[in-house]
Amino acid sequence: MINRECINLIYFGRITESKNIELIIKVLSVLIDNGYKATLGLIGGCSETYRQRLLACKREMHLPSGSVIFHGKKTFDFIASKLGSAHYFVFPSEEKKEGHSNSLTEAMAFGVVPIVSPAGFNKSICGDGRLVVSEISEMQFANKIMEIESSGKWDYFSHFVYNRVIANFTEVQALESLKLVTNALYSE
């Protein structure tokens, strides 16, 4: 069951090999091969060599024209405009130094449902293991998206991740957490 006319995938941040951008293109291909109309917007700086590699991957997957859009490095206002119409933030990072991804939190703040690797703090940021793949493969990522689409739970997850950001990752929440830690340290 397809619940929407087109699924809009997005990735923004550093476009590098360790972030597995080729895998996101392959995820798009799996979705299209399974009957979904889908697009992928890539926003971020990228070397010309890696961009050519990504374009070769797109050609190898026989993706339709216009299904993968390279926007390049853009302002946050531009990113925000794209997040407003995005459905899934696909984040297959294998970056060894991955910590708390700003891109992940920002996507969630717009209600974009993240599908993430277990790298860094991704699982604790998302707050729901159903949004985290157990292994890095295009099928794992695509299956998560297709499960959410076929179950009709995208709205649930969108509200869940948005509320998670409001409850845990705003400036007000960070300040409150800092006060609690500071008070605990000085009350000993």
C-alpha cells in the first residue's frame, strides 16, 4: 500500500564517503523498484571526484531523470524549505567519530522521520529503535521506510520525533539539564 504520491528522501550535511551517500542512492533505487515514486535531495559540500562517483552510482541504478537532486552547499533557510516537504532523513553514516548529529536533530525538528545507522548517538537521539537499522545495507534502510509507509505510521513517527526534539534538544531543555548537573555537582 502506498500512502502518498511521492516519498521525498533528504540528506544534508557533509557529503563524504564515510556518510555512505551512495547507499542512500541505492535505497532510492530499491524504493522505486518496489513501486514507490520517490526522490532524493542531497544538500551539502562535496568534492567533484565524489560527486562524479555519486552520479555514476545513480546511472548504475538506472534511476529516472530528476530523482536525485544535488543542491550543493546551501544556507539553512534553503535547507529548512526542503525539510518542509521531506518525509525521510536517511542517515547511513559509518563515520568513526559520529556523535550527536546536528543534521539529525534539525531534520527531526521539522518532523522528518529519520532512518539511521547505529553510529554515534543516533539511536538515543531518535528515541525509537524502529528507526535504526541493525546493519548498513540499502535493503535494511528501504525496508524500514516501506514498513512505515505500508503501516500508515509516518504521521505517528513524524510527531514522535518532533516532540522528542522539543522535549530534549531545545536550548531551553539543554539549559535545564545543565542546571541540574551543575546543582548536583555543587551540592555534594
